[in-house]
Amino acid sequence: MMKVGDRVPLELGGEAEITQLLGQGGQGAVYRASYRGRDYALKMYFTKKLKNPAMFRENLQRLCEDGSSSPAFVMPLMMTADTSEGFGFLMELIPPEYAPFSDILNARVKFSGLYSIVNAAIKITSAFRELHNSGRSYQDLNDGGFFIRPTDGDVLICDCDNIAPYGENLGIAGKPGYMAPEIVRGEKAPDKLTDRYSLAVVLFRLLLRGDPLEGGRVLKSVCLTEDAERRHYGYEPMFVYDPSDDSNRPVRGVHNNIIKFWRIMPDYIRDAFTVSFTDGLFQPEKRLIEKQWLDILVRMRGDICACTCGAQGFISGSERDPDGKVVCPCGTHYQPPLALHLGKQRILLFDGAKLFNDDVECIGEVVRNKVNPGLFGLKNLSGEAWSFTLPNGQEKTAAPGSAVPVFNGTRLDIGGVPGEINGEI
Ligand SMILES: [Zn+2]
């Protein structure tokens, strides 16, 4: 271990001075370090713990040169020289407003609302899509590698030192519960298909706050020994909501989150998880590809609605009364709001609803009219003017900062994509 004040020479010249220990794991330790007047995170490896240090170093070197395929990945930036302590690299520090995924999973940190949760899922999925498009896999997807900003769902992914081209195995075992069953069984090295299994686990944990394979059957193992773990995650994995076998259902009092959230999930989300954790357990090619997840997650974001009490839900997972009104858990029955159909997207225009572009930037928000609070407008938060046509045929423009009135029949154009506001949901 190194201590505060120690200096580590960088390959490109100069020295990084250690100012604080940030964390330590099986492979090495991460420090805060100052280099040429800026603060970075410095990861130093316990070289003896690496299976093949030379190959590991070579891969890191390549990562420093190739850089990131997505801004979400916190990639190695610069290698240290070889020292008596081993070697390591500099990367950017995680800003303090980002919380470890594990803190979100154990409810120490709470999201600001459903938009932030779904946007975090979208950001994780698109980061992996870009990584896989560049011919690489992450190899060690688990809750320790993610940091999420709970106010808007922005994601940073660390532990990028294991990213490697397909077919190369850095000897990373992965974390139980996140690894694909064929890796647990020792049959395969990590690749795109095993990453896809881990991605489904991450999304399940993010949206349902539980383990997709841990139900009643797993609880019967008095303690989860390594043998039992290999059985539950490798040889006899069973989805908690397997439609053809209910022997591993979540247990009330233990898996309350899953039971609560599964009920309110839109059916297409339940279907996606069911495929991922039934057929997808043993047939890797049946696992959803990132683009499929992105399409249904964007749809899910458009299904977000809210009651005047502030409770949010997904309209397709909500209870309706015989008149078609949404029944909120608070007891209120409310008329579903008008919807904006924009290209392939459909979003519900409730008070506070948000419109996002493909880069997950918020470009519009539903606000109350200041003069007439009974009227709503879709406020233009983008940098470009929107043209729109009112139901009476009047043509107008909403400059950035102003709003398009939310009337049934308003037609509009946002960034070249035509849309319409109407009552169809
Ligand atoms: Zn309510």
C-alpha cells in the first residue's frame, strides 16, 4: 500500500502525488492524486494479484490510447511508469454528486423520480451499446462499477480497466449474481452475450431493487455457500417470476421490493425480463440486444404519468376504473392526460412531464400557464425554436423559453420531427 505524500512517476513524465486513499479492492487501491496541478484518481494494482500482469498492462495501455466510446465510461487516461510498488493509471475523479449504485440499491440514496430511474437505465444501456459497437466487452459488470446522479439519472461507469476486445479474457471472474450462468459454470469467457446477461441483471436491480434469481427456493439454502451459489446462479438458475415454474417466487417480508415493483411495471418490461431470465438463461442468443432495451426503456419513459398528489406511475401498469380513469394509490381517480406523439415517441403531458432527446437531454417540460393555471404549456427548453399550429389553424413559433399550449389537436415540429398533441394514449 502507498501512503499520503508518496510520489508515482508517470510514463509521460512528471509525478503524481498521493493525497488520499479513496478505496481498496482485491486487485488494487484507488487514491486521490495531484498531477501537474490537477486532481485525479490513481489506481495502483497489487501486481501479485493479477493473473497475467504483462497482458493486463498492455490492455490498459491500449485503453489509454483508444479512449472511451461513450462519455459515461471513466477510462484510464495515463499509465504510471513501472515502480517497485507495481503499476497503475490516472483517471478522472467521480464528482461528489454521483452516488454508488450500491447506495441506491440499499435505499441509502433515493432518485428524484421515475424519470431519473428510467434515464439511468437508458444511459447504462446506451453506454454498453456503444462499447459493444466498438468490438469490446466490459467483462465485469456489477453494482460496484456504477455511479449515478440521483437528480437526473446521469451515469458514470468505472472499473473500465477490464474492458477488452472480444475473445480476450483478462482472468476477471466477475461478481456472483451478475455473471452469466455459463461463466459461473466455467464454460465461457466474457463476451458481448455474457455482458448482455449482466446488463439485464443491472436493469432488473435498478428497476425492481432485487435479485432476479433469488426467491423462495434460494432462501431454503440455509447459507449461501459457494456450492449453493454455483447451483443458483450457474447450474439450476430459476427466474423468480418464471411463468412455468413458481417454485422460486419472491417471498413476502424478504423480497418486498420486487413484489411491489413487479406489479407496477408495464407488461412489455415484465416480458423483457421474463425472456432474459428464462430462455436467456441457457440460450445466450435469446438475450435482448441493447437496441431492444433502449426502445422499450424510451417507451417506458413515455408511460410515466402522475397524480395531483405527486405520486408517479406508469400508465400501462396502472389500475383503471370502468370510466378509463387512472386509479392512484392515494384514492384519486384521474383522467389520463393528453399525449404528445412525436416521431416514434409518445409522452403523457401531465403537469411536470418531461421531453428528452436521443442524448437524454431534457428539451421540454409541461408547465402551468402563469395567467391561467388551468392551462398547460410544453415549455421549450431546447436551443431551437419550435413551430406549431393551433387546432384553429393559427401558425405560431415557440422560441426557447416559451411554451406550446397543450390543446387537443395542436400540431408541432421539434427539430424537424413532426408531432401532434391528442387524446390517444
Ligand atoms: Zn394520487
